[in-house]
Amino acid sequence: MGKIRDTERTRERILDAAAREFTQKGFDGATLFGIAQRARVSKQLIHHHFRSKDKLFQEVLNVKFRPMLDFQETVPRATTDLIAERFKRRVDYLDYIRFLTWEAASGHGDSLPGYKTRQHRIASYAETLRLMQAAGRIPKDLDFRLLQLAIFSLSTYPMAFGQITRLVTGYAPTDLRFQKRWYAFLRRIGKRLFG
């Protein structure tokens, strides 16, 4: 029983270290050596648990960033809260947002591990918006795919580009005063669009 718990703890330590490494350095900049150092394990142990950097990355996405990837589950009941609630969920996952900015900067996000899975999840969210539109909950004159992009942008940009947020508002995106104001602003936008 003790060996199983140790194995689980080691695996968790590796995943935590990998999430930090991918978040701080992106997929390209992260190395198994760096992850091993952070986790205080050998590279061989990482290979034993995950086999490759690609598979470790996929596991980080599946385990550490799962809430951010489960788009279907994040659609609120009230259409007016589509944008604001998505922002509220993003606030708790700054590491994932940092990871996304690294991924975008790499210039080859479509070749990264997990791309097809995320593409499928995004398509699933688009389908949810399309169904909401068909049910009359979203105006018919809005392109649901562009609406999806707008929702993602408004809920992520202030956190991803904190320096711009600070320049424009005078607040860091992690400041609760900014978060409350932005959430209220996004709810007002939601009410005007969908209310």
C-alpha cells in the first residue's frame, strides 16, 4: 500500500513540476531535465511514468488543466452570463492562460500534443452555442463561431496580457478590484447582447 501511495505522489509531483515548466517556458522551452529538477526525480523516472515529453504534456492538459478544457460544462444557464462566467473561471487558472500565451508565441500550436482533442472540445462548445441560437437564446444575426471567439477573447485577454490591462485600467488583472469591475462589465455586455 505504501509503494502505491509513493508512486501516486511521485506522479503528482512530476505533473505539478511539468505544469509549472510548461507554463513558464512553453512546450518548446520546457525540457524533461528541467521538469526532473523541479520534481526532484530522474529523467528516467519521468520516462517510466509518461514515456515522452509529448505524453507528459498531454497528461498535464488532461489532469492539471481539465477544468479549462471542459468547455461544455462551463456554459451557464443564463445566456446573459456567457462571457462573465467564462472570465470568472479563467481567473482561477492563470497558469493555463500563461501556457496558452506561450503556445501562441511558439507559432506551431496546431502541431502540439493534444491539439486535436482541444479542437474537438472547442467545436463542441461551438455546437452548444449553435443549439442555444437555434433555441432562440442567442440572436440569429450573430455568427455563433465569431461569438465564441469574442467570448474566449473577452474572458482571457485581460489575464493573458496583464501589462495592457494595467496600462489601460491602472489595475493588475490579479487585483480583485479589477476582476469585480471586469466581471460586472462583462455581465452588462451579456445583458445587452442576450437580454
